[in-house]
Amino acid sequence: MTELPLMLPALPEMVLAVAAMGLLMFGVFARGNAFTACTWGASYALVIAGLLLTAGLGTRVEAFYGQFVVDDFTRYAKLLILVAAGSSLLMARRWMIAEDIQRFEFPVLMLLATVGMMLMVSANDLIALYMGLELQSLALYVMATLHRDNARATEAGLKYFVLGAVASGVMLYGASLVYGFAGTTGFAGIHAAISGDAAAPVGVVVGLVFVVCGLAFKISAAPFHMWTPDVYEGAPTPITALFAIAPKVAALALFLRVLMEPFQSLQTDWQQVLIVLSVLSMVVGAFAAIAQENIKRLMAYSSIGHMGYALVGMASGTSEGVRGVLVYLTIYLFMNAGTFAVILAMRQQDRPVEAIKDLAGLGRTQPLMALAMAIFMFSMAGIPPLAGFFAKFYVFMAAVDAGLILLAIIGVLTSVVSAFYYLRIVKVMYFDEPLEGLDPIRCNALRVIMGVSAVVVVFFFLSPALVVDSADVAAASLVAAR
Amino acid sequence: MIETIPFLSIITFLPLFGAACLLLVVRGTEEEVANNSRWVALWTSGVTFALSLFVWIGFDPSTADFQFVEKVDWLPAYGIGYHMGIDGISLFFVILSTFLTPLCVLASWEAIKTRVRDYMIAFLVLETMMVGMFCALDYVLFYVFFEGVLIPMFLIIGVWGGARRVYAAFKFFLYTLLGSVLMLVALLVMYLHAGTTDIPTLMATAFPEDWQIWLFLALMASFAVKVPMWPVHTWLPDAHVEAPTAGSVILAGVLLKMGAYGFLRFSVPMLPLATAEMAGVIFVLSIIAVIYTSLVALAQEDMKKLIAYSSVAHMGFVTAGIFAMTQQAVEGALFQMLSHGIVSGALFLCVGVVYDRLHTREIARYGGLANNMPRYALVFMLFMMASVGLPGTSGFVGEFLIMLGVFQVSNWTALLIALGVILGAVYMLYLYWRVIYGKLEKPDLKGLMDLRPREAAVFAPLVLVVLWMGIYPNTFLGPMQATVANLIDGYQTALAAATDGVAVAAR
């Protein structure tokens, strides 16, 4: 009889997977619409998974014969993913019901996507990596088309699927090249195979570049960003809110591990690629957003820009850089969750609207909502004392420390350009006269998420150490594992 | 006893507390809210001013050390702290900020009719940012306040401004931000070299000579925009013209001082070698600012724009004075900044008085106001004379000291900026002539009321201070002396050490 592999470290993932299947069964056999019940069930599953994450804090455990790893870095990233998924789920409930797409598959798919993302974060092997990535992607493709009678949503889903499949293919090809030259798919094995005195074989470098391209697609870094605006615009807004946060966190965490662990000795090679990706993303994010009229498209370009800033930290390739990326992601999570709560609250005569001009005069008609949105916009522009400033501060600090001063200068300059379009939203809300006005917010979940995010963003400066120190521990656990 | 109270934090955050009260507590009908907001803002800023006077009283002028120091860990692992303190350079800027804010609240009493609560909140937040910036002794803290000013000012210009307010607000924000982010990179470089962002420690750190020039340029990108120095001054006329009266007062009175303060706090003490090297460039830019913008001011048709350009010219004096690095010149520069803060603020208020009545700032629409507004004409004349630099007013002391100091370093610079004094007299007198003198012919001017009691109450303290500064400047120069002497001492020592080093290397 063969011994079962060590599985306990994956308990949070297993809870979510079992919950997903249980809820699926419940949804199929329940009488009436199981959407609300499934949403609450999924929320509880996320909370339980979050509590289970804390087990064994501070230790590094490998499971499934080394394919799956749990350390402080994965715990940190998974916590962000769970918070992001949970907030999207809560924000979605009312919206889905109002739009008459209250399908119980949504929470189930959300759980499956979350499992996939957590697997990505914990992947310690190219195969585990691919499995996690595909589980996540397939669930997300379906979610993008959840509104199946809507042509735009269907188009978004299809586009996402086709381009995503190409990216996965590219990455798989790269992974197979790496396997061919390194002789193993395990991260530790790859590291051992290529970190000798001899120069790494060209095939590994080519494979690495393919893998990086695939991952860049998943975080929508330029020049692999083409799908982002269309998918963001087409998908139902709560799902866009999910797209904007959780998969980015997962893919960036995975990205960090791949670069810092197996390919750490090729830093000089991947650093150039990352610098290019980062500069392009920041520039595209800054300039392309200026002309946008639709707020979801604007957020798409904004997220491309933000990924550029996160890549600045990653390009420095140091523990400070990893810390910077984690701090950035944490703050990004709150800014984006809050912004999307505002976008979801944009309704006129009970129809959702998404043009920037619909926000006109919000400062008078709904002062608190406008204030929250203004806080998020100033924060995204990186104006102190709001949290967004500290996010940029830490990644640029890492970049300057690693000698990438030019990259930091390009970064701060593009942040000025992007300040223009964030300010434009503030301008529309406060300087323009109200046109039709928006409906008052009816959903408490949106109010809570807006309020909590705004408070976090405003008061982050009181004790940045709360986040930064944990991020530091997480970053150290990743870098120490080399 | 007085040592244990965190005075600086209290005066920094009291306005913020007032703003929070306005946001959360004040309720009622629109009219009630507006009225309560005005009173809350006035009381908050008034109490803040009163408290800041205690700081002045408790200030020990005999030492160059930082006083009222407060130090709390903020990011302990990274050498970044919440560190506050003032010295002879920052003392009067703190008081200038707390002095002007209640006057601005009073000046906006009736001029602002819409969204009064939001307006007052913006002003109180702005006060916190300004005071905090002058008190900050940690570079990151300084940067937070320095940039934080942008948010309330952007809203003040954009929401309550004139016809082209959106353009002006964006230009102000983006211009300033562009400069500041370059300073952020310099901040990071300095931090990674010194391992801390504590300003006193950074002042004692010797940065490598070949870095200094780059760091200096990055800092200058930020401070020069704020001052503003020619050729990056173009945001100022737009912002001034479009801002509401009180916004212009704060812009001219305090925000412009942030740049020059930055030069004195960072560029000069931390980067002495680059300062010595760049002084010539700064002199040239200052001369251009003084002469060119004075000529531009002469050609203006809009009162606010004229005063805005005169601000650029006056700040040209200040930058020349700072980089002359003699005792008289630096003290003169500091004095000139204070004087300009009061005088240009008062001039904007003077414009505001007639603007509130006639809703135009076009000079040609006025004339002969001396006939029916004698008190206004008198007040306006005093501030006009102070701006020109008439002996007995505050403007004279600053300009005189600067020219005296600059003359010791470069007599050509002194000669050319002295030309600015003459041009200043020309454009100010020309303005005064067109607005106040002549026959009262235009029918809509005949009905204008003279200063109301509330307006007189705003001007009275300003008149008093301008005369006080002009007649007995020592009250203000005294506390600066030790700090300025120490600054120049440190600068000379650093230069001497560098030349010694070069001499040793050459041998």
C-alpha cells in the first residue's frame, strides 16, 4: 500500500474545494434560486480558509512531495486573495440580483478560482504552477461570460479565453523548454541545475522568457495588456472588480516566486525583461487612460499602470523589492476594492451606468460617496498622506537601492501623467455641475466596503509598520528560502 | 512645564481636528451649517494662532538648535520618525501660517456662498499641512506635508475659483507634482546613503561631491516650481487669478515660501558644495525673475495677475538673498519672505474688497476710488508702499538687507536686482494711479461702499504688522540670527573642508 503524501498544509485550499463542490450540489438540487444561500456559504468558506491560513505561522512546510509550499510569503499573498475574493463576493450580491443574473454558479466559480489562485501562490513546481493557473483561468473565463445574454460580456469572455489560452500555451512551451534543459520541474531542482559555475544554457533562458511572457499576460503588463480594457469593460462589474485584484495578487506572487527561487541565478537576464515590461506598463497605463470615457476602461488602464509600479519593485530583485511589491499589492487591494464599490454604486433610475461623466456633481448630490472616491483617486495618484503614496515609496526605495535610479525616475514621471486622469475624476465630481445625479446607495455591503477602504487608505500613514513589517517577514521567508 | 506639552503637534493638528468636527458634527439646514462652519473655522484657526504665539514666547533666540522637539518612532526599522521641531528659520513661517488662516476665514465670510462647510474644511486641512511642513524635522514627514498641501489647494481653486478654474487647478497641481516627484527620488537616494531621513542627521551627513549636483538639481526641480523661479513660474499667475481671494492670500503668503524654505532647510545645509557651484545660476535666474516679471507686471490688465507677477519678482530677491550666503542676505531673504507673505496677502485682500463689490478685476473698469472709498484708498496705499519698499514699512528692511548682503558677493547682481526696486515702484504706482486716482466717472463705481467693519477687522492686524516690521524689525530678526549664523558657519566649514581635500589630493 502506498503512503499518502503530506497534505495537511493545503487544508485551506481543500476546504474551499470541498465547499465549492458541496455548494454546486446544493445549487443543482435546491428548489428555487440558490444564489443567495450559495453566496453566504461561499463567504463562510472563505472566512474559514482565512482562519486556517494562520496555522503554523512563521514556518515553511512543503507538501505533495515538494510540489506545494507554504511559508509566510504564501500566507500573506493568500490572505490578500481571500480578502479580495470575499469583498468581490459581497459587493456582487445585490448587483447580480438587480441585473437578474443571480446564478448560483457564480459563488461556486468564485471559490474554484480562489483555489486556483491559492495553488498558484503555493506552487513549487512548474506543473503545480500550470495547474493552479489553469484552474484559476478557466473559472475566470466562465465568470466573464456569466451574463450570457449580453453581447459585450460574451465577447469579453471569448476574447479573454482565446488570448488567455495563447498565453498559457506560450508559458507551457517555456516550461517544457526549462524542463528539457534542467531535467526537472521542481523549483529547487531547477535552481540547483542552473546555478552552477557554468553559464546557464540558452534554452533555459529562452524558456524563462516564455514563462515571463505568459505571466506578464496574466498580470496584464504591457505589451501583453491588449485584452484588459475590453474584458474589464465587457464583464459584469462585480466580476471586473474581482479581475482587477485577486488574480493580479496571485499572478504577481507566483511571478515573484518563479523569479526569486528557481531562476534567481539568472537575475541579470530577467531583470532587463522586467524593466522593459515595467516601463511599458507604466507608460501605457498613464497615457492610454487619459482618453477614456468609460470608468471601467479607465480602471483597466489604471491597473496596467499599477502593475508597472509593482514590477519596479520586482525588477530590483531584492528582499526590499519583494517587500515593496507586497506592500503595493496590499494598498492596491484596498484602493481598488473601494473604487469598484463606488463604481458598483453608480446607478441611474436603477440601471447601472459607467461613464465618467455620470459622476458629475457627485460632490453635491452624494458628498460622502464623492469624498470616498476622491480619496481613492488621490491615493492612486500617489499623493501623500494617503496610502498610495507609501505603496509607491516602498517600490521606488527598493529600485533606488538596487541602483535602478533611471527606472525610478521614469516611474515618478509617469505617476505625474497618471495623476492627470485621476484628477479628472475628482474634477468631474467636484468642479462640474450635477447632470442627472445618481441613485442613493441601497446596498450596505457597498457602503461598508467603501467606508472601510477609505478609512484604511486615509489612516494608513498612522502606522505603516503594521503592514510593512508583516510584508517584511513575508518577503524574508521568500528570499531566505533560496 | 511648557517643555512637556507637544505644542507643535497641537498647533499642527488642531485645525485638522476642527475640520473633522465640521465634517462629522455640524448638522442642520444649509444656512445653519454654513454659519456654524464659519464660526467653527474662525475659532479653530484663532485658537491655533493664539497657541502658536506661546511658541514664539517660549522660543529661545540665543541658540541655533531645534526647539520644542518631539520625536516618536514612526517606522522605527527604517530610521523614519515623527520628528517635529523649529528653529529661527521656521519659527516665523509657522506663525505666518497661523496668522493668515483666521484672516482668510474672515475674508471669505461673505465672499464664499456655496458649499461653505467644504470650503472651511479645505482651509483647515490646508493649515495643518502648512504648519506641519514648517515644523517637520523628518524628510518623509516633510514630504508628506509638502505634497499634501496640493489636495486642499486643488479643491479650493477648482471648486470656488473663477472662470478658468479647472485649467488653473490642473496646472497648479501637475506642475508642482512634477517637481516634487523628482525630489522624492532625491529623498530616496539621500535616505539610502545616510540610512535615515532625520533632517538634523542629514544636515550633518557629507554627501559625495559628484552626487551633490544631481541631488541639488532634483531638489531644485521641486523648490524652484514652488518659489516660483523663472522660467517655471507660469502656473502662478493662472492659479492666483482663478483662486478665490483667500486662496490667493494663502498661495502668495505661505505656499510660495515653501520653496524658499526648502532651499534653506535642505539644499544649502545638506548640499553645500553644489550650492556654491550653482549660486551663479541661481543669481542669473533671480535677476531675470526680478527684471523680466516686473516688466510683465507693468503690462497687465488684471489686478490679480499684476500682483501675481510682482510676487515672482519679489521671490527673485529672496532666492538671490539665500544663495548669496551672507548673514545680511539670508536674514534679509527670510525677512522679505515674511514681509511678502503679509503684504502680497494684503494686496490680494485689497483686490478682493473691490472684486466682491463689482465682480471684475480688470484695472480699466476702476478709477477714482479715492473719492468714495477713502479708507480703502489709505489701506491700499500703505500696502502698495510696503510692496514697493518704502522705508518704515516691512518691504524696505528685507530688500535693503538682501541688497546689502548680495553686494558683498556679487555687485553686478546687486545692481541688477536694485533695478527691480525701481520697476516695482513703477508698476505698483501705475496700478494705484489707475485704480484709486482720477475722476470718479464710471457710474457703477459711484455706489461702492467703503470698507465694512468686518473688512477693516481683517486689514487692521495686517497694517499693524507691516508697520511693526518696518519700524522695529529686530523683533523678527533677533530670533533668526543664531540659526542663520549657524547655517552660514556650517556652509563655510563644508566649503573649506572640500577645498582642503582638493588641495591635499593635488599635492
